[in-house]
Amino acid sequence: MRTRLFLACVAPLLLGQQCIGPTTSDNEGATLPPPPARVENPRVTLNTPQGTIVVELFAVQAPETTRIFLQNVRDKYFDDTIIHWAKADEGIRGGRYRADLTAKSVSTTIPNESGNQVPNRRRYLAMVDSSASGTTSAEFVIYTKDSKQYDYVAGDTPRTGRTVFGRVVDGMGVVDAIAALKTKTATAKNGDSLPNMPTETVTVTATQTTGENPPPSQAPSIACPPDVEAAKTGDRTPVPFGQATATDAEGNTLTVTNDAPPDGFLVGPTTVTWRATDSAGRTATCTQTVTVRGPASVRVQTSLGAFVIELYPYDAPKTVDNFLRYVRDGFYNGLIFHRVVKGFVIQTGAYRPDGSNPPTRGPIPNEFKQSNVRGTVAMAKVEDDPDSATSQWFVNLVDNSDNLDHQNGGFTVFGHVVEGMETVVDRIAKVPVDSDDKPFEDVVIESIEVIGDTPEPPVITTASGLKYQDLVVGTGEMPRDETAIVMVNYTGTLEDGTQFDKSDGAVFELTDVIPGFREGILSMRVGGKRRLIIPPELGYGTRGSPPKIPPNATLIFVVDLVEIKG
């Protein structure tokens, strides 16, 4: 009987409803106390020039964050602060800067309570700092859009997220209006860059209020695992995609099922629906996306016909990425096969018919792995310099492995011809050439088109302004926080392709690098490869880093996360 009364008191965690349990006797025949009273969650009113926002705090799920937030309200900590960041497709942030752009902090460390697994969703209130060790910043965010990238990740390698500790119960239209204001980039008194700061000053005052709780939901609560990506391994690819969790209104764990294909996933995105049903027949669902990436292909249209190359992004990711960037830029259109050696190779990627050279980006590192057998496609490079390849490539007409695999670090094979080898490539190989192996009659590349089942990886833009593309999605562990020590391989270039830095096996603590690089690494897994596009405010800013990095430079890094050292 005692157990039954206790369960009746438990309410849905997502709504933050609480109960005070009664004092009971262990004697079975004792008189039962009256039903427990429901405890109201505290509410805070945020007053702004645009209107009033009322938030309900989740004192059960985030007790310490709620306690410290309320103490700050009572101490009038927020009353001289502003909304310093506004973005219509994410939310608004406050609690960090005064109107004169001096920064504020609290004396008490606010612990990270994201393990409550309350999701970062529209109208929810969360702490911006997601450090596992906690924060002394009272900066908060109210979301205008679901932001699951900040959710806590459970499993064998858990990752802390942002602590969600409340939700807007009145005034969400005010939040949307502030988020839609015109913004600018400003500089705080401590030198911090403040992108997306409203041009109109939005002051904040905060007071604790009371109010009726909304009626508790009786539907089950369900949480999906994060979206995952994997490389194609066959017609159908087995992908570990995690496990959803669900509880009923009394907190009891429910069985969760899904509709994932039992024999693996096809190439492309697949939506997996998770479902849980309680004893009363009430059902909750959530969805997860599982994406399988297959090898991309390109169709090379020449003046003598077309052939198709299937690329090897998993054997030579940097090389494939470099090649596809040239393809998408239209670099190869109008170039000629300037070297044709019967019984050896046909080579292109350097010259126009008039003998001029289009400008190239910087060289890329050698990624020799596959042998130079007939039909494979490999990068050309400078003699005695393994890491000198830029835009030139060739097709092996015969098995050249005894030669090309063992000189100059091995020539990087990044694909093979799957259509048109005999009908087009061998035809090009037979054209008459001069003493320099250049065809008397130009064989011109008219176009190269990306085909196949792998589009260019999407460019993700974070709240800070960092952009990144996942070239290879890792499967290993993630850095625990900003104090993690990592080993990476990286190449850094400017927007025009000028290489300013390169290192393999670099080991450092994430606190020691520029903010954009640190943020980009924090959400990677070991084995992953990512292109980071770092705006000036997250890099070296207006000063630059002479002589290699000019002022206000956007930096592009291609990074492999090799290992987490500590």
C-alpha cells in the first residue's frame, strides 16, 4: 500500500510537477494520511521593452540550476542585463552582459544538470554553457526552434549538453519578436565578439511570481536517441542507432519498439519511428534519422565520349573532398588531356587548349592506400614531394602497381572507372601524340557532373556562427569538455586556398586553440573528419596572425579527430 501511494504522487518529469510525499506508518493497519499536496513550480517574469515573458522553472529536474537562478532573481542580478544575442531560427540569450557591454558572472558554480535529459526544444529555457564541470556564467537561452544538437547524449560515451531548467508559459510571442529584431556584431568590454546582438537595446528585469501549474499530461514521455550516419557496407548496411527510452505518467519504464528495417538500411536517410504505449493504451512516439552514405560518382564528359568514375571517400577522404570541390567549382570544364602515354596513363587537370593554367588551391596530403591497377584514378604530383597534389589526376591504363605504388610515397588512388573504360578511356589512349605525349588534336573535358547517391555533405551553422561539414562521421568517443586533450591531423587554408598551417598527430588541450576550432572539435567523434569554416570573430579577428593570416580572415580547416588523450 505504501508503494502504491508513492507512485500516485509521481508526475511527468517533462512538466516538472512535484509532490510532497506523506509521512506513513510501516504498520499495515495504520490510518492512511490525506492525499499529498501538489507543489507549484516557481515562476519568474522577465520584463522587456517588447513585453513580458513568464517562465516556469523545473525544480525537480534541475534543482541546483533552479535554486541559483532564483537566488539571482532575488539578488536582482538580471536587472541591469540585456538580451545580447537574438536569432530567429534559434532563440534569444541573456544574463551575461550589461547594457554597457561589460560581462557579468556569478560567484557560485552552477552545475551541469543536463543528465535530466529534458530536451532543448522550442519555448524551453536552458543554460548556454554546457561544460561538464559547471559554469559561473548565468547566461541563458530561450529557444524559438528545437535545438537537439545541445541535448545530453547517453550511452557508452555520454556527452553533456545544455541544462534545460524551465519553459515559457506566457509571452512566447514576445520571445519570437525579440528573436526577429535586426542584429549587428559588437565587441564586449572584455574583448568578446558579440554576433547577433540586437541593434535595439533589449533590457531585462526579473521577478519571481506565483501561478497555477498547467494540468499534468497523462501521456507517456519518450526520448529518441540522436540521429546517426554511417558508411555504406553493402546493399543494406547494419547501423547501431541506439535505444529510445520511455516512461508512463507515474515514472514507470515502458517497452519501446521501432520500425527500423531488420536487415539493415539502404543508402540515404531513413526515418525510424519509436513508439511506447502505457497500460491505459496511451501512446507516445518520436522519430530519429539514420543516414547511410554511399560512394559518390562523377560522369566525365569529353570530346570523345563520357566515362564514369566511382570515388573512394573512405580510403582517400581528403583527396575526394579536394577533387569534388574542383568539380563543383567547374574547374575542369574546358581543360584537356595534356598527357597520353599508351600502355601507361592518360592525364588531365592542368591546361586549357591554349596552354594556359587555371589557378589551383594549395596542395593536399598524400593518402596512398589502394594500388594503381588498370582503371583506377589517381592524383598526379611533383617529383620527390608526396604531399604536392593539387588538381591533376590520371587514369591507369594498365596495372602500374609495381611502379606507382612504390615511388614518391605511392600515388593516391581515389576512385576507379566503372563505365566507359574500354569505349572512351582506351579510345583517348589511342589518339596520336607528339614527342611530349600531348595529343595533336585536343581531347577536351566538356563537363564533370556529380552523380550517384551521395550529395555534398550539408553545411551546418551553429549558434556562434561556426559552419562545418562532416566529411566522415566518426564512431568513437567524443571529447568530454573543453579541458579534453586530443590528437588531430589538420590542414588550415584561407578562402582562396592558400595553406597557412598543417600538422599530423598534433596533441593539445582544447582550451589552447581558437574558439571556432574548439567548438568544431567538441561535437566530433574519434574517426571523424570535418571541414570547419571559422568566421573571423571565432578565429583571429581584426588583428589576424601575421604574416600568414590577414585581418578579418575566414579560416578553413579539414580536421581528423584521431584520439582523445585525456
